[in-house]
Amino acid sequence: MPRPKFDYSLHYAELDLRRHPELYRVGIGEQGVLLVQPYKGEILPHWRFATPDAARESSEKIYALFLDYLAAGDFVGADMARKFLQMGFTRARRYANHKGGKKYDGPVPDDKKGQSGAHGRPELPRQPEDPVKAESARIFKAKWDEAEAHPQYAAMKKAHREHYG
């Protein structure tokens, strides 16, 4: 049975998903990472990947938030922290492969803003790897993997999907 997709039709700026976890869907990958409140506001200020030092400090802070959310029984918060760790990896990798971080040719279609993906645009050719951004990506990947492997997170994710879809 296919899993429910992240619901982009909700007005996330007006919703507090801590109070309404039943509205949250994990989705695929980083879906909703820059939408779901109050978590976006709590986690985004700590998200940095420009240098390995920034990535290390950022990933450790976000992982600490992940653990805090788990301790509070807040699956949505934990999943959002996990998504920020994933996004640290993917964005650092994008900048490692594409100077300036531009991966696709042309603008994001108006109806796809805020959603990840090519949306029919061709991918630009990769450039020589930026070793600084590649190291930042490795740092975030290690913390993302640690979050994904956390047994309490896995149990809460399963329970959330069983209860809410």
C-alpha cells in the first residue's frame, strides 16, 4: 500500500503541527522541511553548511534538537529535525557538485515553488567537486544516518504512520 504523500494543500504558516500532529505526513525525503511550524522556526536558525566547522556545529545542534523532540514524545519535531539533517547533506552535496548551488536550468515553475525536484527542467552539468562542501555533506550525512537509525525514532515513525497514515 503506498504511503500518504506530504499534503502541500495545508496552510502551514497558520498551523501549529505540535498541536495537530494528526495533520502531519512524513512524505518522501525532505518534503515540507521549510513549511511545517513551529519546527521550521525552531530548527532553521541553526541550519548551516557553508564550511565543515559550520556543518559540524549545525548538525550537532540539530541532532540535539532531534533527541529533545524524541524525549518529549514529539515525533513530528523529531522527523522535522531529521529532515533538516537530510537537507544539510543534500544542499551541501548540491553545492559540492554545482558552483552556486544551481542544479537545474531555468526557474522553478510557479505552481511548484516550495517543492523539491526538477519539475521538467534539465539538470546542469556537474562541475569539479568542491572539497569543502563535500566534507560538510559527509558531516551532515553521518548525523542524518544516526537519526534514521535511532530505535525510538523508528518506533515513533511506525506508530505515527499506523495511527495517522
